[in-house]
Amino acid sequence: MCLEFSKVNNIIKPFYDIYSFQIIPVLGQLLASDYNSYKYLVESIRMFPDQQKFAQMIRDAGFSDISYENLSLGICSIHTGVKNSF
């Protein structure tokens, strides 16, 4: 199992983008005096593969029974897979 931030492709995407790029870094500056780290966090989340591509990467690594469940309208996902060791 793997919990990762994911791609949001629904009605909340515009609001999530504003929150991610405009509010999270500012909160990072206000709370931790570190705007750039929180800006990088948001940018790195956007570079992570979408749910289908990540599922395929897991499959390509030799796992089976691959699935994922979107949480919070796709803001994050739990990916699951089984790898036999024989």
C-alpha cells in the first residue's frame, strides 16, 4: 500500500490549484518562515504521476492485483498491489 498525493481532475481543481499555489506557500512563510520549501512541495506533488500512470508503474515493477482509491476527491490516493516473492 502506498498513500500519495494525486491528480485532481474534477470540479474542485481550480480551487485546489489556487489553494496549492497561492495559499500553501504563504502559510509556509507565515508559520515556518519558509516560502520556497512549501512552493517546492506543491510543485513536486504536481510532478508525481497521475493515478493510472502510477498504477501502471507498480504493475511494471511486478505487482499484481493493482488498485487505487481516491481520497478527498483525488487530492490523495491509496494504491495497493501484491507482489509474490516466488
